[in-house]
Amino acid sequence: MIELRHRIITGGSAGPRLLITGGVHGDEYEPIAAIRRLMKLIDSPRLRGSVTLVPVVNEPAFWRGTRTGDDGLDLARTCPGNANASMTHRIAHALSKLIRASDFYIDLHTGGIAYDIYPLTGYMLHDDKAVLDQQRRMARTFNLPLVWGTSAKLDGRSLSVARDAKVPAIYAEHGGGGACDAAGVHDYVDGCLNVMGELGMMDHPPPRSRVRHVIEDARDRSGHLQVQHPAPIDGFFEPAVTLGDVVQAGQLLGHVYDFFGEDEEPVRAAEAGIVLMLRAINKVSVGEALAAIAATTMARENES
């Protein structure tokens, strides 16, 4: 059995137990930097409750510089894990214990090396109204441009563990491409502090809202980015849109070419919505996701 390396900051008075994690995938760097910064910013005597901070959940994947560890399993598809199986299962088991021991949960992500993602805060559309309302509040207060509620039927994820334990939980996505963007780190630090203020854990003024879109999509596979707009051939992907663009169904998202440009396959939007993910590496193989869209037909509100 393993235990994730973490730090607990205990406040000077009673309050909620908040868990914040980064590094579920080994090639996502802004969350790691943001959590390290939070460790220095959170003022323990003025804190109400406690914050458990895990900068790198998946250390084997981090040291490889890849999304997954040596066993090739995606930690975000392996929860709640198994203490007696491969390393990713054991990490998932340890993470699940921390989630169940918390009152609230924030899981920070990026697009990793392969993708860029429009800044968003997401949550599962929990069937418990009290949990769902808390998640909506947390996601809005985190204060990224897109708030995205998606299917509660996707298993194997950190948020599915929180779902089953009725722990209000959100995740954030921001940037990618294998870099550590300073703006993304700043937004993540601010977002976590915003949520702590909303939960009454610290005195923190509510931010001026940056939320531009609120979308809730209860379809079974909503929230599963890696299955959208698969590459039709092996080759070189050139996008025709940028993150945050609003597109119509059938609109051109880009082309996949062979090396000589003789074989050219267009990739078109499967539905109307906001471009929230694009392939950051031009080299693609058949079946790899090239883009993802949050369907604006599912919007609760188009403007905050």
C-alpha cells in the first residue's frame, strides 16, 4: 500500500476539509506549480478548516514526462484503484482514500503535451441536488471563462470517486502543449483561493466574474474529450480554428494531410459549440482526437 506525498495546512479554527490535487497526469505542469505556490500563500492562523495539497499525484508518470506511468494505464480512468494491483491502480487507491476523507475536492489539469484546452471548470451532473448546487457554486467561483457540467455516468475518474462519496468536486483544465504557462498558474492559484473564500475557509473577496459560458450537457459521453473528432488518417494536422471559437455543425475544424499533401482529409465539427480542445502536436495517428467541442445547444446560460 502506498501513500501519496502531500501537505496538510490546518487552520486556526474549525471548517471544511478541502483536497486540491495536481499531476494526475505526468505531463501537466501548471497545476504542480500552482499548488506549490498555494503552500506558501495559505495563511494557517487565518484559515478555517484544513487544506490537503498534493502537487504530483502520479509521480511515476511525472518522472517519465508522459501522461501515464510504466504500466500504461491512465490514472483518470483507473479510480478507485486496487491496493494490490499495478502501480497506477495503487496510486488510484491512495487518491481515492484522500477524496473520501475530504468535504470538498478540486482536481487541476491541463491538456498535457498533446493538447491545448480552453480555460474551463467542470463538474459531474450529480443526482443529489445539494451536491450539484455546491459544485455549481465552486465552478463559477473558480472563475474561468467556461463552466461545464457533464455526464455523471463516466467512471474511473477522480470525480467519479467523489460522486460516489457525495463529496462536491470540480476539475479545471487550462492550456497544455507541454509548457508551464505563467497565466495558467496564476489563474489556478486565484481559482483555488476564490473557492476557499466561497466555502468560508478564509476571508477572500469574490472576484469580478470572467465566466462567459455556462453549459450543462447530460448526454452519456459528454465530458469525454478524447473521443471527439478522431483523425481519419495518419498524418499532419493543421487546425482551421482556435480555442474559444464558436463554430457551427459541419464547420471546418482543420485538415489532416499526408507528407506530400496528396491525401487531404477535412475534419468538420460534429455539432455547434465552443472549441475547447485542439491537438497541440501536429503529428497524428488514426483515431486520435483532434478537437473537442462544448455544445452550446446545451447551454444553461450563454452569458454570466
